[in-house]
Amino acid sequence: MLTRRVIPCLDVDHGRVVKGVSFVDIRDAGDPAELAAFYNAEGADELVFLDITASSDARNTMVDVVEKVSSEVFIPLTVGGGIRSVDDMRKMLEAGADKVSVNSAAVANPRLVEDCAKEFGSQCVVLAMDVKRVDDPILGNFEKYGEVPAEALFQIVTHGGRRPTALDAVKWAKLATESGAGELLVTSMDTDGQKSGYDNELLRVISRAVTVPVIASGGAGQLDHFYDALVEGKSDAVLAASLFHFGELRVSEVKSYLAERGIPVREV
Amino acid sequence: MTENYNNPRIVVLNTRAANVHSVEKALRKVGADPVVTSDPAELASADAAVLPGVGASDAVMKALNTLKMVEPVKEFAASGKPLLCVCVGLQVLFESSEEGELAGLGLVEGTVQLIPTGMTDDLGFAMKVPHMGWNEVQFTEDEENRNRLFRGIPQGSHFYFVHSYRCVPDKRAEIAATTNYGVEICAAIAQGNVVGTQFHPEKSGEVGLQIYKNFLDLAATMSSSPNGTK
């Protein structure tokens, strides 16, 4: 049976992992390759590296990171952050990324997903979407994506949640997958960092709206949150960052917990 | 060009597919020194070759046609030297695919079909297409009877898959491994020296690297055999 995936996410700034794992005996908690190897040994099914480097001149540092990690660790590697063009994506794929995620740039340029999918195939293209619940949706006509339904519950925000858009999350998910996104990384900006659980309602409506796998992100704080995101949220994979980095939970614990409750996982 | 017993010439065919570099890195990790190339002459002089592929079968066939590699790949397969085909590299071994317009290499008889959509698994999860993630692989033979590339790998190991189409060979005996995704999925084909995996060994952790290790060992025997190459 296809297993559900557990995915640690690492933020990289100028080639160094920020919030690096602080609870185990690791020589250099900021070294991406060393952390990748650690998570691989813990049973991580995939890794996501997010480049949070603000300056574009440091972009090539991320290419080096991807090159190094993918020479050491042989599980799927998704790279995101600052990807704005087909060429940006090509650089990451050639460096050894298996998938590349696009976020704000895809909202600004709705052809980006389609162009990347045509060039490299849908399996390489992950749409990362940052979502917020709304009481009064911002109505409007977003590019070619049409009117926002007045009953919209979830809307897309960009630039780390700072910038709202007139884009309905469910509609965006459908359109991006029709344009060629092969996977969705869905982050709730309401639950992110709260450790109170994923937004399972959001995950469920997105997952039901599309045929591609959905990765749950934002809000994991304890073991049952992962289970709920899979069972209630109908997600295909669960992602967490600081929870793993600070050792509050280990990837291996999450997988054992899920396995005990009948969720198929890959045990290492 | 140096002849080296310990260092067989392994070629990774550059089909412009996104996993070419991952395959190269996995081979390096197990101690090989592969050459990534789209030169038919390099292929002809190799001890072993890998045909990678992701994305669409037409993209891989288009690359092989453009590079004038179709006949050289067929000749290589007929030479008896190890040829490992990965993912879409496996699918293009067939005569045709439901996915594409271009004819495949026709080295394996059978069809490549879209994985049925709209199924749910025992837990009520929607079975999405693409089939993406780690799935459990059952080899059709016991350890000692398996193709050499699959030795030393526990039955039921998980491998990483990403695909929307599945291979259905006419001869069941050519299926070396299966996995289940609502329907039976052919996870690997073995036809003597020609082996194909639907999963990505270069992305399947230790068990995947074991396949590349076996492949390197096999290539080394070709390079040392008097009738092997050159």
C-alpha cells in the first residue's frame, strides 16, 4: 500500500540551515547536508529545503546546497523559495532537486506553473500555497482566474502572509493543477506556528478539489495532529519544521505513532 | 581511454530528463565513475548503461530520436551488456504508450496504460494519479533466483514511485517485481541484461543504492570478462 509521507522542512539562509537541529549530537547544526543525512536516518520520506535568503545575489549559494545534499542523501528533495522563472527551476533541478516549489511568483505570473510543467513535467512542479481564512473575502477578478465566490472561506496570501490577494484558495488549487502543478504544499497561515494542529478543513476541501497529492503544512504540535491531517484532512503527506528541529518530536516517533494507528508508513 | 578492472565504464544516457543527475550521483555514491553523455559512440564502448527518464514518454523518445540514439540503444540491449532503465526509461522499452504518440523502443512486448483513476484504498483514501510516494515492492522470485540487480534487498522493501502510467508486459514472466495501487503495478521488468524499474532507485534510500551497487558489480564483471567489451 502507498505510504503516507512525513517530511521535515528546513529553512536555509545564505547556505546555512536556520533553526538547525539542536537536540542531537550533530557537529554542525547549520550544515544542510549533515541535517539532511540526520533526517534521512530518522526515516524522513522526503526533504523540503526553503531558501529564505532575501538577497538575490546569494541565490547561487542555494544551488551549492542542493548540489551537496543531493550527492549525500538519496531521497526526494524539494527546493523552494525565490523561484521566479523556468531558468530558476532548471538550475535547481540540474543541481539535484527532484521537485521545485513555486509560491508568490506563480500568483504574480499565472503562466509560470504551466511553463515549468511543460519544460520539466508536472512531477517536478510543486505549487506552494499560503492560505488564510477570511470572513469577508476580498472580491475581485484575479487575472484570468475569474471572480472570487462571495462564499469563499479561504484565500491566498503571498510574501509570507503579508500580502492578501483576491484569489480563492480552492479555485487556485484547481487552476494550478490544471496548469500542470503535480503536487500542492498547503500552508495555513492561521495555524502556522500555533502548534494547535493543521487546518484540516482547509486540507480536506483542497484535497477533494484536486487529483494530485496534497502536503499538509502549518500547525503541527503533537502526534495526533499528524494523524488528523491525514485522516480528517485527507492529506497525502505531512510536513513540519521547527517541531522536528527543536526535537519536540522526532520523525521516527511520528511514523511509529501513525503505524500503530493503521496508517501505512515506510519504516526504516 | 584507460581499461580498468575496478572501474567499469558506465554511461548515463542524457535524455534531458530531470533525473539524469540524480542517477549520476547515486552511481558516484556507490563508487562508480559514470559518464553522462548523449554520444552514441560513448554508449557503444560502455560496459553498462542507464537510461533515465521522468515526465512524459514522448519527451524521452523525442530526445532519443533527436540524438540518433534509438538504434544504438537497441544494439546495446542486444549486446548482452547491462542496461538499467528507470521510470519513463522503462516505459519507453515498450512498443507504445497510451500517453504518447511516438513509438517506443519495442524491446518489451506489451502496453503502457494509464493507472485507473477514482479508486479509494482500504482506509478510504482517494488513490490519486500520479502514484507518488513510497510503496511496498514484492519481488516475483526468491533471492537466489532473482535478477542480480535485485539481490540483497528484503522482500517488501519500500521504493519511491512517481508515475501516472503503468507497464503491462505480455509475458508475465518478465515481471521481476510488483507493487499494489488498487491495481497491480509492474514495479520492475527483467529480461536478462535489460532491467527496468518503475520506481526511482536513485531516490529510494539504501535499498535503491543497493540496486546501483549491484549494477556496478555486474558492470565490473563485464569489464573484466574477455568477451565482455571492446
